Amino acid sequence: MGEEEVLTPEVTDTGDKKKVKKPKSKVRKIIEWVLMGIFLALFGVFAAGQIDGMIHKKDNYGQTICFGYGSFVILTDSMEPQYMIDSAIITYKEDVAKVYERYQQSLTDDSITIDITFMDVYGVQARPKLHPELKDQTVNTGYVMTHRLQEIQVDNTKALGEGRYTFFVAGINVSSHQSQAGQYQVFTEKEFLGVVQANSKVLGGFYRFISSPWGLLVFLLIPAFYLVITSVLDIFSTLKEKDDDDGSDDGGNSPSSLDELSSKERERLKKELLEEMLNKKGGN
């Protein structure tokens, strides 16, 4: 009886491995959290500001003043060169008594200037006392205006909100037809909308942009779309991985199942297969 070569069955390693879901990178998580925070902050501030502005709109001649702050775009040249056309200003409606205190300081300090935004709705019958050069009161325009404070008169016999403070203002660009030499506007605290806090040409362009449909799209909708799209992609990715796992399940006989066996289990399996082959050969 010749010697027969016994072939040992080999368990091949196909290289197939169980797919492991990769966690999101730290950079992606940070980007998502930052965008979510920006979106929620913008939405919260916008919503709260709109609510506050609507509540107090009737007290500000229909102008939106949110938490005391208002934003306006310069439309005329009466305050050039300091306030250029299409630049934006931020105003704050502070206590008129504090404005009066600063005005008194400006009487002895020429470096202090106060630019006031007001609603030019009707004329007040009053004449400036400290500025005789102001002679011609302009016709009321019915619009929001911003001019430099020249004088404040106080009538303590009147209650606050009923004309206690009378403001005299004028434009600084005397070459403008709306602010010629000697022209001025006069109003009371009822028409007072705020003192200018900031002024910028760039801010004006930015304000016009975010007020446009494209600005709304960029600053509100795009972050929201990004979060929605990434969430949908994550859902599809999870479903795809689940389908792949279900398709590779064939009762533990696939190569990937063999790869998951320990080394002892592999040796045991080899021995059992070898004994089975020897038994078959011995029976023949």
C-alpha cells in the first residue's frame, strides 16, 4: 500500500472584515455645533427683538426699536461728510435727562457732539436762545431724520412726555438744500428716537444685504439647510450599513465568519476536518 499524501484543508483569509461605523470627526462636530449655535442665537435675538419692537412700535412712530436700539440708513447728504449717503447708523434711545446732562457738558467742551435721530412730524413753536444764527425752521418732512444737537430747552412745568424737553438740531452740511445755513428742526422728547452710537458705510451695505432675500438666505437658511442635509446623510449612511450587514449574514459559514474565529477554534476545526477526511479514506 503506497504512502498517500494527506492534504490539510486551509482556511483562507478573504480579507473581508466586518464594517465598523466611523465616528464623526472632531472638526465636523465642531462645525455642526458652531453652525447650530449661530443659527439658534440669530433666531433667538431676531425673534426677541421683533417681539420687543412690535410691543413698543406705537411709542416710536412705527419704527422698530429693539431693546432701545434702532438701525437706520442715511438717505440724504445733510450730515456729510460724517454720515455719507447709504451708510448705516445704530442709535440708542437713552434717557433724555442723560442726554441733557451731556448737552450741558458740551457747552464748555467743544469736542462733545450729540447727533440725534428723531421723527420730523410736526413743528414746535419755539425759538433757539443760545444760537441766534439758527433763523429758519424747515418744513416738517414726516420722515425719520438725524441731525446734530444745537440746543435743549427745558420746561419743568410740563410732564415728561408732554413737551418738557425741546430739542433744536441742524445738519452739518450747509451746502445741502435740506440743511442750508440757518435752517434747523425743533421737536420734543415725544419725537426723540435715539442718539447715534455707531456709523459705517460698510455697515450700511451689510444692513441692506441682510435685509434682502439673498441676505436672509445666507445668514439664516443656509446653516439650517446644512444641518438638515447632514442629518439626512447620516440616516441614509446608517441604513446602508445595516443593509450591508444583513446581506453578509449566511449562517456563520462565510469567510468573514471564519475570520472572527479564535486561533484555538480554527485549530480545532482543522483537526475535525482532517479526521473526517482520514476516516473517509480509511473506509475506501
